[in-house]
Amino acid sequence: MMRACIVIGAGDATGGAIARRFAREGFAVGLVRRTADKLAPLVAAIEREGGRAIPYAGDARKEEEMKRIFDAMERDVGPIEVAVFNIGANVPCSILEETPRKYIKIWELACLSGFFMGREAARRMTARGEGTILFTGATASIRGSAHFAAFAGAKHGLRALAQSMARELWPKNVHVAHIIIDGAIDTAFIRDTFPERYATKDRQGILDPDSIADAYWRIHTQSRDAWTFEMDLRPWIETW
């Protein structure tokens, strides 16, 4: 059986780059999105590079679906050594217009699903006495900006979940870390919506998904005597 890594929220940018990075290191990578068809280009890219990728369709907000996917990957591929949670849900809205339905949905996507993923990974890793669980955070994890009350609430919650898990699981040799992505990422959304910011790409003014993925890999390979819990990544141009 191959070493296995699972990426919950294996999108076209950060999640995809993380999956490709671990695949290049010899991991079989499980890719999870709600729609399996959207995973086809990433699967093809990993396979072209000589890696192995296994697509899974599932809603991370559903407890039974997370359990099903983890069970399937461990049965068909091998023990999951690394689990990455990379779901966003960054939807701006004035607090004057926010609805309970949307607020709850954002919390389910960016926080509750992190709990389901983290618990399933932790149960398996603690039984084996090793593993890495990585949570993708955002600026909203530490600062509630105007018009982002729902997203900030969810991301603050995810950060607290990661802190609690780290304090419980580090002694069990399971490395839990939270990575704050503070800045614009090189995506089609940034290119089309914020062209002035995207124009700074040539000066390394926006985050390259491959650079983010390198940081995730480095955290996974750290010696236990110098583990990172929280790392923040931002381009030099970012005001903070």
C-alpha cells in the first residue's frame, strides 16, 4: 500500500497545488469535492506527472459522507498519513443584510466540515500513533473585517478547533497545524475581479499556490522537537 494523503477541498488553486506537491513526494492523494467531474483536470495533471490521484465526490458538511470517504481511502489505498482541510466559503455581506440561512451555510462549510474531517483523521491517526492534520486558515481567522461577519465567525471557529486538537493530539504524535493565508492568491477570481492586484504578480505581489503547497510540505516533514502550530503566509506587498 502507498502512503496516503487526503485533501478536502481540492480546488483549482491552493488545494490542487497541495495535492500535486504531496503526489510528487510519492503519496497517493485522495481528492475531495462535492462534484467529482470537477476533479478530472487535477487527476489528469497528477497522473501526467507520474503520481496517483483518487477522486471522491462528497459533501464535507455531512458526517456520514466524511466517514465513508475516509473508510474508502484507507480500504482501497492505505493508511492516511496526511489530511488537509482546505474549504473556503468567503462570501462577503453586510451584517444588515445577512440571513440566518447563509450564515449557517458558511459556518457549516468553513468550520463544521473541518470538525468532521479532523475527527475522522484523528481517530485513525491516534490509533496508529502518527499523522499530520493541516487546516487552511485566512485573514478572517484572526481579524473580523467589515462585511465578513459570517466568514470570520467560521474561520475563528476553525482556528479554535485546530488549537484544541493540537493540544490534545501532539502528545499522541499527531501533528496538527493551522496555516493562515493572508493575501490574494493567484487565481482566475483575483485576475478577473481585482486586476490591479493581479498586476503585481510579476513582482511576487500575490501568493503562488505552489509556494503555499511547499509550506504545507515543510510543516509535514518537521522534526517533532520543533513542530509548528501556526504559520502565516503573505506576499511582501501585503499590509498587515
